[in-house]
Amino acid sequence: MPLRVMFKFQLMFPLLSVSSRRCMSEFFNVNSEVHLFKTPIPRKFQHLPLPFYGGKYIVSIIPGNGIGSELMEHMKDVLEEARTSIHFEEISAPTSITQADNDLYHIKSSIRRNRVALKGCIESENEGNERSQHNVNIKTELDLYISIIHCRSYPNVQCLNPNIDIILARQNTEGEYLMLEHETVRGNVEVLKIVTREKTEQYVKWALNYARAHRRRKITIVHKKDVYALADGIFVDTIMEYARKFKDLRFETMRLSPFIEKLIKRPQVLDVVMIPNLYGCAATNILCGLLGGAGLLSKKSYSDYYAVFEPAVGALGKELVGRDTVNPVAMLNSVRDMLAYLKMDKDASAIDYAVRRTLSMDKIQTPDIGGKATTSEFVERVKYYVRNFN
């Protein structure tokens, strides 16, 4: 078989050899909390290895619009201090409507080539279709069917509830976010909510293996079956079918309204939340508000082939550009997640320790969470701890 044909064959069909990585359910033995952000591999086979040239991983970075470029520069400074073995392929976000399709093509091609990406928020157009919503388009085209947000409060950070530790597992590619709507006649609009068993099964396998790997015990399934009997019904029923294979986990179903009430009043009783796409967007923003703001939490989105890391809330923050007051924690946590995914344990631990030490012990905090420090002051202290991490 010619070499080119054989390489294409390998791209189409994953390798079935024994995985060379350690089981992702093992926990790091380091003095940090990076073990809380590890990534299990629920599938039994190993894909082609990640791009690794000259002793460095190749990672796509998309700064996005607004404050994204500033945050990426700070992120690069921290990684340079840690001397990580990563080379970045930087792709600019679309800057005009006429060039959007071409720019998005290059972004998606880069992620397909490198299979790991670090991303900021890309500004979308207000046309209400998938092509105009660039962040949604990337998730859908790359089939990033699940996003994980570990919602955990930081000590000594001003927040509405200091005792939260919730894993939010959100279905990422279906539901209302497919943006299938049309006007039948003037003044009448129809919206399609698409939920399929195939995509739900992908999501369920991944989420339940993630919960088991992190030694969680209770799964809360959020739905509105009273309104969407078929769509949310297939979501809930598919999860409960797979629940039989996870006897170490307890399952409960909860309608959206009482879930939101419990999320605000008693979030301590929640452990792992499995939630459809649109409801997950609302839950993410509520949790960020409870924990102190949009600048703290990171999000990890996965498909069978790709991994994209970014802040949990896609905020452009245009009003903060050039003011040196933006909170860099969410982006630094995204870097930590990416390093943990790449099995760069020491570097991930160093950044995790440095961020927690700076934020909670030294109390160097930006104005959005009640502090007076600048972004540069926060990053400089993080770099100091990274440099002296053993």
C-alpha cells in the first residue's frame, strides 16, 4: 500500500493498539489541585499521536476579539516562565464579514491539524444563523459534543456562595444551538430543537466516565420533559439506560425550574450536573455569578479527536481593552487544563499552584472580584511562583 494511502487510512480509522498513555483516572501526586482537572479517555482505542515536533507539542491558539489578545500575551509570558515544551500556531479571529468564512476555515483547519487548541471569544455577527455565530460554528463543525466546567469556589475570594464544588457537563452541539429557525409567514417563526440518540450517547459515555474518574457519586440530570416530552425525553432516557453500567453512581432527574432554585439556594447538594445545551449556557452564567464572576472559570470542550480550552464565559470585554484590569484567571486555568490534557503534569501543577496562591493566599485580585490589583501585577506574581515551583 503506498505511504500516502496508508496515512489516509490511518486518519480515517483510529489505531487499535494498546494506549501508550497512563489511565487518565489516575491522580497526580503533586502539591496542587491539578488532579481535579484531568481528562479520562472513555474509548478503548488510541488515535494517532498528537503533533510533536522537535520535542514540542504544536497547539493552535485563537486569541479571539476584545481582550483575548491581551490575555494570550499574558498566557505566553507565564508559559515561557515555566519553559513548557509547546509551540503555538496562532490564527487570527475574523475581523470582517467578508473575510469571516475564509478566517473560520483557517481556524478549523489549524485545530484539525494540531488537535489541541486554546481559544478566546470570537465576536459573532447578529444575523442569527450558524454561519454568523462563529463560536457555535467551530463547536458544531469539529463535533465538540461535550463541555466540562469545574465550578469550585476559591478561598478568600468575594462570592455569593463559598462552598461550591460542581462539575457541569453540558451537551455542546445539539438542541436550540443548531439555530434552525425560519419564518413560515410574516409574523410566525418556527424553531427546531434537534436531539439525537447518537450524539446523546457520545455525550453520556464521556460524561459518566469523567464523573467516575473524578470519584464523584451523584449525577443530576436536568430537563424540561413537561414541555419537551420527546426532545428532553430522549436525553433523559439515554442517560438512564447507561446508568445501569455505572452502579457506583447515583442518578436523579430534576426539572429545570427546581434545579435553578437549588443551584442558587443549596448548590452544596449538587455534584455532577448533566444538562442539555441551552440550559447549560444559563447554568454556566449563574455559577460564574455565584463564584465571583466570569473571569475565574475555564471550560474544556472535547470530541473524539479534538480538545479546545477556553474561559467558561465567552465575554469580549471590549470596554476593558488597554486598561490592564481584566481578570486573567480563567485563561490561566484554561492553560492548566490544556497542559493536564497533554500530560505535562509538572507544568500544569505549577500554574495551578501559582494561581491559587496568588488569588487566595496573597489576595492579589483584580477589580471584578473586589480587588485593586492590575492584570500585570497578578501575572507577575504568578510568574514568580511558577519560576520557584519545585
